[in-house]
Amino acid sequence: MPKNADDAEEFGVLRSKRNATRYQILVQIAERQPAVNQQEIADAIGITAQAVSDYLQDLAEQGYVNKHGRGRYEVTKEGVDWLISQTDELRTFVQHVSEDVIGQVDIETAIATTAIDEGETVSLTMRDGVLRAMAGDTGDATAVAVTGANAEEDVGITNFDGVVDYELGTVTVVSIPQVQNGGSSAVDPERVAALAEAHDLVAVAGTEAVVTARDAALDPDVRFGSPVAVQEAATKGLDVLLLASTDLLSAHTDKLREQNLSYEVVDAADE
């Protein structure tokens, strides 16, 4: 609790339980004045009548409330000004939550597979690691479009219901020896190229892996931030071929195990 009134004013309603209670009591007084029943206020805000009495005495001492005899209180101009200042802070915070927090959490983006009208119910699927939306509610997972879109355009969706049914991707790992142990020259590039054909993405980690991909005539999809990128891709249902130098291998497999993602290490040695 703040030591004095000046300290108390430094704390907004959202930062001080004491000020939150003072705010509620002042609102109740403003609604009921001049005849104020302390028990009714206590019941309305969930504290004891004695606590209301203590707060009323404090509010009177701070000049926020005038007492006119037993059970008769009135919010002063200073009390109204304080209420307004705290209400403005609450309004700003609510706006932030509504626009910056809830808006970001509740609205996702998908690719429309059909023409979609704003407000229309859509069915959701996952393909190529991207959420897809189709007009209609025939799927196991549905949402409501918050924007309109033509086929192959991005569309905003919210009010999700159900679960998008898709299989997690797998990761095939080729461990590339460090340069002092042979580096890329110890790997069969034709074997690597054949493995790549069966995967959606190719990721590399380490210079030895970059050279291995070049020798196999591959253009890697992921070169930087590969531990997180490979994990994310597999989580979205994509199969990934990961070429990683041995010193970087554990950083990737640890990330995959965090999400219980399937991976296997294959031999691509140049025999």
C-alpha cells in the first residue's frame, strides 16, 4: 500500500489494488449520493462493510468525498477529477487490449481457395504449410471471414471452431562432417539430391552443408535460423531435408524433440 496520498497518486487503477477499490467506491457513491448505504456498496464490490467505512474515511481525508451527516456522502470536484483521470487510463488500456492484443490474437490470415465474402463462414485446411479457407461450413474446422477475397488472395478469419486436421511433417537429417573430418567431400551429392526430391523443403546449417547442397545442385529454402525454421515447417506439415554440420546437429534435434516431431538421420556418405 502506498505510504501517503502523493505516493498513491503515482499508481493507476490497474497498478494498485487500493486505488482500484477507491475507484469502485467513488463510482458507487456517485451513483447513490447523497444517501449511501455502506453495506450495499460492500455487496456490490465484494468487500466488507467495515472496509468500505475505512475507505470512506480515507477518501474524505483526501478531499475526494464530503460527509454530510450519518450515511450521507457526496463526491467532490477533486474526486470527480480523479475518477475522470483514472477512467481515461482505463479507456486507453481497453483500447490497447482490443486493438493491439485481442485483434492480433483472434484474427488469422489464410489463402482463399474460392471467392469469399466478408462475414461468410469458411472451412479451413492446411496445405503446403499454409492455412487455406474455402467458402462454406463443410469442414471439420470453420471460421468467419472478416474480409472479402477472391480465390488465391489472402483473407482474414476469426471465430474459429474445430481443429484443422493435418499430419505433422517429418525431418530427414544428413549429418555433414566438419571440414577437418572430410567436410562436404565425405558426402555423396547424388544421394543428397535423391533425398531432396522426396521432401518439401531443403535446409542447411553450417558452411559444410552449404557446399554439400551446392554440389548436389540444390538451392536451399532455409539458410539462416534453421533450428526454429525447420521446427516450424515440420509443425505446419512440411517434410524437410536438413543438411547440418555435425557441430550444429544437436541444436536442431533438440528443437524437434521439444515439439515431439519425427526425424531420422540417414547415411549419405560418399563410398
